[in-house]
Amino acid sequence: MKPNKSLSGINRRVLLSGFAMVPALSGLSLSASAQMRSTQDEPLGSWNEGPAKKAILDFVRSTTDQASSKFVPPEGRIATFDQDGTLWVEHPVYSQVVYCLDRVPALVEQDPKLKDVEPFKTVLSGNREAIAKLSLHDLEKVLFATLTGMSVDDFDVDVKKWVTSAKDGRWKRPYTDLIYQPMLEVMQYLRSNGFKTYIVTGGGQDFVRVYSERVYGIPPEQVVGTAAGTKFGYQKDGTPFLTKEPTLLLNDDKAGKPEGIHLMIGRRPRASFGNSDGDREMLEYTGAGDGARLMMLVMHDDAQREYAYGPAQGLPETKVGAFSQDLYEEAKKKNWTVISMKNDWKRIFGFDGNG
């Protein structure tokens, strides 16, 4: 971790892959349909019977039964979840990238000179092909401008406003409706059995903390994400505040995930859930501990109800949330469970109209 490192190093997979597939800028509001739903009578009610569901149920039973040799005391029951592609939709572009683009008009309103300056001029045009051709340097300019230079409180207000107005281009629903119902049930089931659930994401920590408790039931202090620096100061009236700075404290992707877990949680997880090569090290770190462990990867293989991409198992190539054949082979070798979205999940989302 290098505190003085430029924010330009922040999770380049988000920049490079996300901006290459930019949808039209849009919006909507939070809906109760995105909130956690319980299956009181049947745990994991949105899961089909099979090895994946059985692995979760068996793991929880064995780690919470005091008579079991695999029993884990409550303080050791830690479960970590990647967000993008594991808890909610990440295609065709990461939601936070859309937020960055959507903020450009507001920045130009504050500083009209930007409307004739690249890359802001191109972003304002709404031309997706032109935006996709922007250089990394240009994309970093958008990142700097939209994620830094404001107070932490102003950023929080702005993200809340965006979350209540942004709409996904395919489903025409709030991004916070596009939460995977089966994964909500896993988190709820774990918590009902004494586990503490954390989000460990390559996305921005401050961004995810805005909605994590409302959407996932995970409080902001249990979100570990890519983190930028802040600077303490005083307003003219003497009120203290924090300003978001363009310095990178933690790139919470790949090896940064176990590093972030150690830094922010201080305990090795007993269970970890991911969906891409960026989660490999988190699952490896979890599996390296002794006793009962559960490592699971969501495979996006349902083009009809969601998306299909890999390239593992012959699925289409992708720059967003790639699940490589190499990762698939490691999962099989180490007895990690690969969740088939198509075969293991009865339903994808909590809202009506999806099977």
C-alpha cells in the first residue's frame, strides 16, 4: 500500500473495461424490490437443489453445530463477498463507471470551460463509440474530476441522489434492483447463523458504503473497497470536514483483496464468494486457513435471464468480470464450488418477471 500513489492507479479494470462498453446515461429510484427478502420457511429458497446449495447448507450446519469437529466460534464466523458480478449485475459496464459519466454535466455546469475540453466534451456528446475510444489518460481525467475534490459529505449526498435516479439500460430499473436474490438469501442465511458478512470489492469503498446497508443489510463499516485518501480541514465557520483526495490508499482488487481483509477486518474469512479472476487471491487466502472453509464462484452462463460470459468453459470473452479457464481449473482442483447461474438459481432477481 503506497499512500502517495496517484489515484490514476485505482482499479484500471473498472476504467478500461467499463468505458469500453458505456451505455446511455440514465436514471431511476430505489425500490423496495431491491431490498433483502427472507425465505422464512426454507433457507435459500431461490436456489435449485444441487451441489452448490448443498455446499452452503452443509458448511453452515457443520460450523455452527457445537458437536461438530468443524465447529467455528461465533467470533470466527466471517464471510466476504465481492460485489460486481457476485452480488449484482456488472454488465455491460460497472455501475460506478456510469456514475462517473453521469457526473460530467454537473461538473461542466460548475466550470463551463470544461464543455470545450476533452475528454469532457466527448462525454457530453453521449457518443458511446467516441467515449469507448478515449485514452486511458482521458479516462483518468474523468475519474479525478468525478471522485475527488469534494467533501466526503457532499460525495455521499451526490451518490445517494444518483442511486435514486439512475436506471439500467436493459431492465429500466434502479441498479439497486439488480441484486441477485439467491446471494441475498445466502448473506441472510449466514447472518442468521452468527456469521458476520462483509463486502470486499474492487469498486470504490465510499461509493458502495452509501447503499450497502439499505440494499444488502451490510453496514458501511463492513465494506472493504478501493479507497482513496482524504484530507482534514475546516470550513469558514470552523466546521471540520474531510475532502476526497487523488491519492490511492488501497487498490482492493486481486492481491489487494486479502491485503484489504487483513487491514480492515483482521480475521481470515471462513467463506468467500466471487465471480472473476479479480477474486482469485481472496478465495486462495480463505482456503489457506485450517478447519472448515467455503469458497464459491458465480459463473455467468445465463444469457436469457442475465448475461453469459467467461471465457471459462467456452463462454464468450469479456473485459468486464472475466472468469478465465485457468481460474475454473483452479476451482476444480481445490474443490471450490462453481455456481451456475443458469442451473443453480431458480430466479435471478427479487422483482417480478424473471424466472
